[in-house]
Amino acid sequence: MPTPHLVAIHGIRTRITSASWPKRFLPYAEEQLGCTTEAHYYEAGPIPPWNLWFTNPKVARGLAASIEARMLRGLRPVHIVAHSNGTNIAVALARRLEKLGIRVHTLIVIGSALHADVGKSGLRELILSGQIRRAIAYSSPDDRVIRRLEDIPGFYGSLGARGFERWGDSYGLRVREYQPIAPLGGFGEGSHKFVTRWFPDFGHGEYFEPEHETATYTCILRDLGV
């Protein structure tokens, strides 16, 4: 199997100069999987329209161009892991890659600011078209940052606090925290292309706190199915 390529995208509260979670996670992934990795460190403000209409598309364009250049040297599975505002960039990136004929094997969104409804977020369309093979959301009902986004209609969403939904009902498979799930394919839980992992009591960035970081990274690599 070709060497996988893993892309990590952080949120708006991450400083370019900080020891952010992608800077810690990507070396871990390289060591564990022997994969190639990539991140784009960007700055974004607290104004949703500016992020969604200008900053996020710009970051997505840059990542798509970089990934396309890598694919010219040999096709490989692409996986995307994103947090918070970065999950919006991840969807924009998946759409750009679709135009380039590059599919996304696994999309993992953590504390996501996407709409919980898979139709509104655009994920259902990307899954049905085969552009994204599987989407997994790490969500917590106690994510207060994402909960507050429910009061800003029309911009960000509350996937990171609600899990995948469709027309107000839960959608796909729902599992507890680090519970193992079957690889995609076949029957039972392995047939689910949308998976929500519930992390009770977790705050917005708690997935990457020292006491949870290793467990989170191990879970991510297992969910990639490589």
C-alpha cells in the first residue's frame, strides 16, 4: 500500500510561533506510521465572515497546491485531521482536491465549528460522491466554545458539541471516547461513513491537553485505518 499522507489543520486560537498540537502530533504520526505529513500554520481573527470568506479559502488553496505537487510524485492516500475553525478549511480543501482528482481517505474533525447537519456542512455531498471515504467527529456536549457558536446563526456551526446530525436527528454511528471501531467496509459498524466519538466533560481544546494528548493521537491513528 502507498505511504499515506497526513494533513493537520489547527484552529484560530493557535499562534504560529506556539508549540501547537500539529507540531507535536505530526512527528508522532511520522514515527508510528512512517507516513509523510503536512501542516499550514495561519493566523485568523475572531470575525467569522472574514475567516469563512477570506482566510479559510486562502489556506485551503495553499494546502491543495502543496498536496497536488506531492501527488505528482506518486498517488498516495490523503488523510486530514482538523480542529475548530480548521475543520471548515478541511472541507474547503476536500472540495479543491476533488477538482484535482485527489480523494480524501479519512477526515477527522475535532471540536468542529462545522454545522452539525451533514447536509448543511457539505459533508454528505462529499461522502456520497466518494470524495471523502469516511468522516469522524470528536465531539463533546461540554464544549462551551462550540456551544456559543449556536448563537451566531449563518456562520459557524456546532458539530463539535452535537455530533453528526441530519434534520435534527443523530446521524451515523455514535461511540464512546476511545472505543475501537471497525474499518470501513462490510457490515455492522464498518458500514458507517459518519462516526461521532463522544468525549463527555471535554472542553474545546482538552483533546490536546497533556493528560489526554497521547490517547487522542493514538485514537486518531487507529481511526485512519492504515
